[in-house]
Amino acid sequence: MPKCSFCSKEIGIGRGKVLIKNSGKQIWFCSRKCERSYEMGRDPRKLKWASNK
């Protein structure tokens, strides 16, 4: 199963969204919240809800 590229939460089969960049890199998101935070340039290490503990 893939993991969210922002918060590192595991994404179930048939869930989430994948963004494929021009370079071919795949970026997975578990929710719109993670996707928007990534687009805004937020650092997940500074957010309590996205901490990788």
C-alpha cells in the first residue's frame, strides 16, 4: 500500500489521489488537506497532525 507523501499515513486500496509530475515522480495524498498543504509549501515536520512519530 502506498503512503501519503505529506503525512506518511498508509492509503487504502482505491483511496487517495496521486499526482504525477513531469519528471515522472509520483506523489500520493491521503486527503485534500494533505494535498493543499503540500501545494502551499508547508513543512510537515512543523505540523502536529502530520508529524512522523
